[in-house]
Amino acid sequence: MWLRTLWPALAAAAFAVAPLTGASAAPKRLLLVTHTAGFRHEEGIKAGDSTLAEIGQVSKLFTVDFCRTADDVKAMLTVEALKKYDGVVFNNTTGDLGIPDLEGFLAWIKSGKAFIGMHAATDTYHGNAAYLDMIADEFVTHAAQATVQPVVDDPKHPATVKWDPSTRILDEIYEFKHNDRTKVHALLSMDKHPDDGHPNAGKPTDMLLAWCKEYGKGRVFYTGLGHRGDVWTNETYRQHLLGGIRWALGLAKGSAKPGTAAK
């Protein structure tokens, strides 16, 4: 199994970039949310559940609890219930999730917690200014799935330090409402429009793909990749996730300064 043969070495390589200060540090606790109130990315959700659990188990950096239904959201995303967690992961969530106290939830992140979002996390709470301010942008549209070669905007960040600029990956590429580099620290982007059937296919552009930002005392990491199940088996993507999670949990250093210039 690839996990047994590859991931111990990959995890060790990641630690070499910025090792933990305490060898016996207890794993962080993450709440993995996959409830949807709109379109459901079943393939990405299923693959994400197993992948994130595996990454946590192999790295020994975090554990995950699962929040999968509307009832789970009501019980597990209360301000009181969140006290036992160090952060949340929104994997392909969509729509109004029904978080009992959204303002309190966002204040919890601001207090110093981690928010990690994949793909449709930007297709969540449309029109809610407070949520969108936290995650930094809003999904608008996408065309056909396409193979892309992302630009690495910050090759020193934990989320992209292992990302080879020659990497090509097939996925569904989102276009965002604002695409504003002054609001986020860009990690991955597109300098050519994806060959996805759009009239601008192949033309020069600047499309953000992954970013991070500080949110009060909290840390936000978002990647637009993760629609397809096979993306989650891609070793480069897994290192992207591991690095982003480590940064969001405060286990690795990396810039969150907004306004990284396009390359």
C-alpha cells in the first residue's frame, strides 16, 4: 500500500522544514466538516475523509473527528463544543450549513484557531459577508475540468515548499468573485486561463488557486483543489495539505503577508 511505503518518508521530509519544538507534543484536534446544503461533491468528500485521517495518523500531528450531517453541525459546531478543538476543516462544504452561532464560530477562529478549506469551502455561505471575509473569496463559476500547471507564488511556505513548479494536475478549477491578492497571501495561482472550454482558454490571466491569511489571531488556509477523488491520491497535493495544515495549526512558520506579486 502506497501509504505504508511513501508517507513516512514524506512526513519526515515535511518535518525537516520546520520540526516540532516538542517531540512528545500531543496531537492537535481537528473537526472535519463535510455537511452540504447545496451541490454535494461526493467523490472529493469521500476521498478527503480517508486522506485527512491518514495524513493525521502518519504525521502524528493531528486527529480528526467527523461532522457529516445537519444534526452533527447543530451539535458539534456550537461555541461550547468547539472548545476541545484546535481548528476546523471544511472539505467541499456548500450552502448555508446551519451553524448554530455563526458569529460565535468566526470569533472562535479569530481567537487563535485554524480554518482549513478545500475546493467548495468557497461555495459555502454565499452572500454572508462575515464568512466570506474570513475565507477571503467566493466561488462564482467553473467550466470543464482541466489539466493545469499552477504557478508557485511562495516556494518557501510549508504548503508549497514541496510543490514542484512543473507539476500538472487535473481538477475542476474555480473562478472567484474578487481574486484579490491584496486580501490574501497567494500560494498557488494560474498565469494562463485553464484549457477548460472557456473562450479565454490558454490566454494570460491571474487566477488565484490557493492562499492563506491571518484572521485575528487565527490562521486560514484555503486550496481550490480537491474536487476529484484522484487529486487526493496525488502525493504533491497531500504534501500541499500537510504543509497548509501545519501552518494553520501554528506548527510551521510561513508568511501570511498579503499582496504577493504574480510571477
